[in-house]
Amino acid sequence: MNKEIDLSIILLHENMLNKEGKLITTSLTMIDSHDISRSSRTYQLSEFFIAHPSNTLQDLANTLKKHWVDGYGAKYNTNRGEALELITIVDNYEQAKEKIKTRTGKTPKIIATSAKTGENRIGYSDLKEELKNGDPYLLLLGTGWGLSDSYLSEVDFFLAPILGPGDYNHLSVRSAAAIMLDRLFGS
């Protein structure tokens, strides 16, 4: 864990938007679980939460974690196990916030992300400075076509989007997470 900064990530699947703007629950993908946990460990985050309401998909995530932390994978590739140890599987966003509050004694400040531009976005250098104040933070990563208003209504910070040189902007969540973390903590 980064001694100076207490940042956790949550990968959300419930109350996401589809391309028509309707609420959906998205599927959990193992590649996102692997890659975001590895990025989280590389940049010394406190925790990586996977939030999904399905017990079956929670079991799948737990099986993946156990394989790399305690099972054959732990012997095969210790680095992967070290990264997947950061995963905490929860039913929902509220449980993640409560776990952070229990660990730190403080309610985390919430950071939203979006591929869309808009008003009141905080840049990476400003957020990097904000993160140093000693409070816990929770970075929300959406799946599908983005976060619904149920999440956005309680956001403390809205991070500026990652923009490429053209007008196409639809990164995978695992790629976006890696880029964001590198912009915040990379050298």
C-alpha cells in the first residue's frame, strides 16, 4: 500500500448504462480482474473491489483469486498472486464504502470516471495533489456504457477523461484504469 495515499478502485457491474442509456447489470470478465489487480498492485493502491450482485460471478472471482493466491497459480507465478491478493469481492458499492470506512475510520471520498467530456472535471495533476491529504478515496470504474446517476449523485470529484488524438474514445476498462493510475502515480 502507498503510505502517503489511500486510494482504492472499485469495478462496478450493477446499475450500469447500456448504449441506449438503460440500467443493466454487466458481466464480470476475468481479464479485467487480472489486469486491474496487477495495475493496482503496481501503483500501490489500498484495495481493488469487484462489485457484482451475482453469487455465481462472485464465486468465479473468488475461484480466480484462490487459484493465484493459494492454489497452483501461487507456485507458478508468485507475482500474480501478490497482485490478486488486493481483490475484495463485494455485492455492491455500499459494501465497498463500508469496508473502507471500517478500515480507516473515514468515509471515502468518491472519484468518478467517464470517457465523456463535461464540466467540473478534475485534472490528473490536481487529483494527485488532492490524494495526498490523508483521506481515503474510492475510484469508480464503470463497465458497459458507463456509470448511472445513482453513482454520480454522490461524487466528490469527476476525473477528466482519457482522450486520444482522434474522435474514437472507447477504451477497455482495464486499459483506462492502467492509464489513469500511471497518470496519477507514474514517474
